[in-house]
Amino acid sequence: MGIVKTRVSPTLPRRSLYWDDFERRAYETVEALRNGTQPPVRRVAVFITDRCNFRCSYCNHEQDSGMLSEAAFTSLLEKYGDTALFHITGGEPSMVPWLYPLLRERGQDFRFHLNTNAFIYPPAESVKRLKISLDHWDAEQWDAEVGVTGAFKRVVENIKRASAHTVTSITFTMNHQNFREAAFFGRWAQNTFTDLYAIFYSVYKGTNPRYAFTEDDVETFFTQVKPAMEYALEPESLALLQETIDEKVRLLQGVRFPQNSAGTCYLSMSERVVDPSGEEFSCSHLYRDGIRDLTTQKHEKCLYGCNRRLTMFNELVEKELCERGEA
């Protein structure tokens, strides 16, 4: 289905292969609210398991044996159909024994995106987007970080192989230990993976002092590291960096963002989040914070971050509704 033109589209965030259907979703949200209906669900984030084959030292995720059943996953496909994007994450999705065979079988029928550590080769030919976690360029350090000998070599080879078949990005989680190497990692990754689409820099979200950013770290990042990254990164990776780490407080935990404080989260109207039991919720960011409900009203946790692109979506829909006198 093509993108529907709308009054709000010229001011929406630029088009990117990283984010999906923002233009259409904004249009559909405004039109649905005008008509007193709900916009269609366009993105389904499936936290398919809590298991993982890595034991990353900085990970805050609590592992257990939870795993979505194949029947429940198939029901989601039937419920939301081929117009929705199914973003599969975890835990580590490759721990689900039936998943990769199913993706290979149904990849032509549905839009699948996949987050993985790529220790097990993913079904790259059957997914539209692939995001792979890799936080270091040094094999010995990465193997020690994830607790698996030989992990780095396998992951690097799998990234090279997979990126030839689908849009592949690397997620590099910056923390107190590794942020100074972010620019070097960017240059290394761009040179090593010639088919790579982009590098996405996320920020450690825990409170472990070994990994949490300090105020001195923030100053170092913005005065030394970020300028080096801006020089080193290719356009898509640079744009993602500028949209997600646009001010110093983005690197600190517990910082409040008043612009997120109240009202409706219009973005969550066209999203669903599914946990390993099959229960559905409305926001993947709140889900990671332990807030699991289906309301579209902003929670107090929304004060503590939501990247600029996501808040912009809500602001633009709100503005469009206000201009039409319907907010």
C-alpha cells in the first residue's frame, strides 16, 4: 500500500528505513479521531521470549523461560494481517525453536522486522529489516562482555552474510565503559560491513555505576566524542544520532522531559505490544519499564524519555487536530 498524502506529511520526521509508516499513521490517526474511530494497528512489537543465549554484563533484562507459543504468534498474524509490521524482539528471538522456520515460510506473506544478537544466523532473506546488537570492535572484549567464547567472530560473519540480503543495522549501546570508542566503532563497522544500512546508538538505561553515564561523561561525549562521530558517520547513522541524542540530558537517567508530561500518546493508538504470554499492551517503551496496559494516556514514566522523533509524532498530530478544532 502506498503512502497516503496528508496535510501533516510535509512536517513529519524525514522518511527512513529505520522507522515505519509514520506518515501514513499520522494521517490515519487524525482521520480516525475526526470520525470517532480508532486508527488501524500498523506496528506490533512482539517480545517473543525472555530467554537469551548471552549473559551481557550490562543487561537489565530479567531472563526466564517465558516464550510465546507458535499458535499465539500465528493468531497475531491472522488478527493484524499483512498491512501491519511485526517487530520481533526479546530476550533473544533465536531461542524460540519454531520462529526462524516460520519466518522463512511466511516471510513473503507478512512484514517482519527482527532484533537479534545474531549468534545464530537469522533468516535475513525473510525479514524486511534486521537490527543486530554489537557493542565493541574487539573480539576478546566482546566475548568477555557477553560471556560466550567465539561470539564476536560468529556475529561479525553473520552480519556480513545477512546484510547482503536485507536492510541491516547495528545497535551499539553506549555506556560509561565504551562511549569514548563510539566514533571509532562507527568507522570500523562502516568499513567492515559494506552492505550495512546504519548504526543506531542507544544509551544504557540502568543504574549500575559501572555502566551509567556520569555528568563528566556527558560533557566528554558532547565536547569530544559526538563531534568525532559526526565527522565519521555516514548520513543515515548521523541522522539517527542527532534525533535520539539531541541534548545532554538524554544520556542521564532519571531526567524529566516536561513536554511528555500529559495528554494522549497518539503513537500508541496504532501500535500493540505483545509479551511472551500473548497478552497485549500499548507501548513498548513503557513495557520495558514494567508498565503494561492498553490505555493511550501518557504515564508518569513518559516523563523520563522518549526520543525526539516519537514525541514529534504526537506533537504533530495534536497540532493538526487543534487546527481543525478537534483536539
